[in-house]
Amino acid sequence: MTSSKQQEAEAAEHDPQVVVAPAGGPHSPRKDRGLWRDLTSYWILGLCNNYGYVVMLSAAHDIIKQFNPTDDDEASATGRNCHLVSTGAILLADVLPSLFVKMLMPFFPFWVNFRIAIAVACSAAGFLLVGFAHAEWMALLGVIITSASSGIGETTFLAYSSRYNKNVISTWSSGTGGAGVIGSLSYATLRDLDVSPRNTMLIMLVFPAIEAFAFWLLLRRPQVDILPVTAVESTEVLISDDKPLVGFKEKLSYIKHLFKYMLPLCLVYFFEYFINQGLFELVYFENIFLDKDSQYRWLNVDYQIGVFISRSSVNIFQLDKIWLMSIFQFINVIYFLTEVILWYTPSIWIVFVIVLWEGLLGGGAYVNTFYRMSKEISPERQQFAMAMVVQSDSYGIALAGFLAIPVHNAICGLPAAVRSVVW
């Protein structure tokens, strides 16, 4: 009895938002009728948190084109119709602030309401800045603020998930995949309907509002079921892996145990975003039903469909060998690198299939990594572990952005190839 009461007091003391549920209460595994609210909320939060990030990447080609029009003389000299500034520049503006935020967040106090308020405000500000941009620096600032919003939200929501049913990880991942499809598809559709970039960004302001609704009104406050004393009677001393991490030094020392999750995920995203932001823009098929700009936008939609499918599949199919996905993604890099130099693929539909496969690998690596962690890492350490591992994809994306710019410009300087076979 005493031990149980002590646990309840400690839970309330460390987090005033945590409500201790009595046995058989509303969050009890056997009677959790409100679980749908948590699962639905996390899907919406995943969608809204990543929506702005995806839109900025989908708009990258248009942003670059708006402030860096193609030099006709240079285009005719090479025949490749390239912009001197790669979309990798937008990628860096879209990922570096997020990475910086993700690196700092695990070591700051977990003031969840304050963090989410900042994330929502930054998301709205990012759309407004890009929409009303009259200079390149203003558009890039909007992308940077949107990136920071995404980083704050991702570290906070994933860390917060440790207080809920583990299936919120699968709905969060599905929601982030949905952001890819809905974000890229909505942007491509609105632009193809000749909606101006400014009005497109203003329409998208609805998503920060939906994010606020999902977090503060739909999501239930976390409740902790206190384990009966018998659950810990057989162990006199807590196993070291189950002890909560206390202090900066202890947290820093624990990071090495997370490398098995971080390294494969980092590699998958490095290869993936090197393709997306360094090579996608150079994939071009002449005289087809899509012009050059539309080809870039719809390849992004195709990629995001693959991400959505794989991020939504963890309850059906799990794969622990994330390193295998990094090998397959590297093969995709080889294909796209040779394709944009030699132009040997006879049909854009083949490219669409390979891009879909690329998205499946990236989304699968993400969701399987965090689902594994939810099963393998003790609840006492999950909050910090999730917040740390979520950085690893950003490391890979940032490296891809730095590499994409010189590779893109080098390929732009090559004479255009000729497709000898066209279907």
C-alpha cells in the first residue's frame, strides 16, 4: 500500500498534467473506451506537424524559380534547363533549424503546452512569410520558421507518446505519411489550378488551427496506471536499463546505446533526400503530358504516397533490419544519378514506380525504428530516447542537402543527353 501511494505521489509531483488512474479506470487496458481520441489525435498531430515541412519542399522548385529565373543563354548552352541554385538550398533551410531544435529539446524542461503553442505559432508565421515574400531572404526565413515548428513538434509529440498507448506511434507515423501525400498533392493541385503562391499559402493556414484543436481539445490528458506492488516484488533493485535517466551527464552517456537505431535511419534519409533535392529536379522527359515544373511536383506526390503507405503499415508488417532499407536506398541513388546524367529511362512511368519504392523504404525505416523502440526501451527511458533518435533522420537530410547542391550544379554543367528510346 505504502509503495503504491509513494508511486502515485511521485507521478503527480514530477508531472502535474499526469492524472493517476485508479484500477479499472478510463485508461485501463481492459476498459479504454476513449482510446480512439488519442489515436485520432496523434494521426492529426502527425499530419499537421509535418504538413508545412512537406509543402515547403514541394514548393522548393517554385521558390527557387521565382527569385532565380533560368538564364536562357546558359540553358541553351547545356540543354538541361537548370537553375543555378539547387532545391537543396531550400532543403537546408527546411531541415537545419529543425535539426538544431531537435538537438536542444531533449535537454530542456518538458513544458508541453508551451512547446506546442510555439510550434503552432511558428507554423502559421512560416506560411505567412512565404506567401507574402517579396525577396528571397523573406521566403527562406518563412521556410526556416516552418522547419523550427516541425522540429519542436516532432520531439515533443514523440516524447509525449511514452505516456500513451504504444499504438499512438503507429497513428503518428501514419499521420506524418499522410502529411506527405496531402501536402504535396494539395500544393501540386492548387498550383495546377493556377492558384497564386500567396493564396496557396494562405489556404494552408487552416492546418496550424487544426493542430491546436487536436492537441488541446481532442487529445486526452495522459493518465498513468500505477503497477501493483506485486509487479515489482520479485526484484529488489531496479535493473539499470529500467532506471529513469537523471541529469545531463547520464543522458549524454546513454546516447551510445541508441546508435543501433540512429545510424541506419540516418543513412536511409541521407540517400533518400539526396535523390529528392539533388536529382529529382534534373529528371526531365520532353514532350509528355506534364511540363518540367509539373513533373517535379508530381514526382514529389508519388514519393509521398509511398511514404504514407509504409508509415501506415506497421501493425500489418514489421521489419527490424533497417540497415537493409539503407542498402536498397543506396541502389536507388545509383539509378537516379546515372539517369539524370545519361537519360536512359524510356518512360516517366518507370521513374514513378521507382520513386514510389523510394518512398516506401523511407517511410518504412521511420515507422519501424520508432515502433521497435516502443517495444524494446523501458517506459522510463522512452521519452528521452524518442527525442534523441528523431534527430537521426535530420542528420541524414542535412548531409544530403549539403551534397545535393554541388552535385546538382556539376550535372547542370554537363551537355544534355538524348533519350534514344522513348515509350
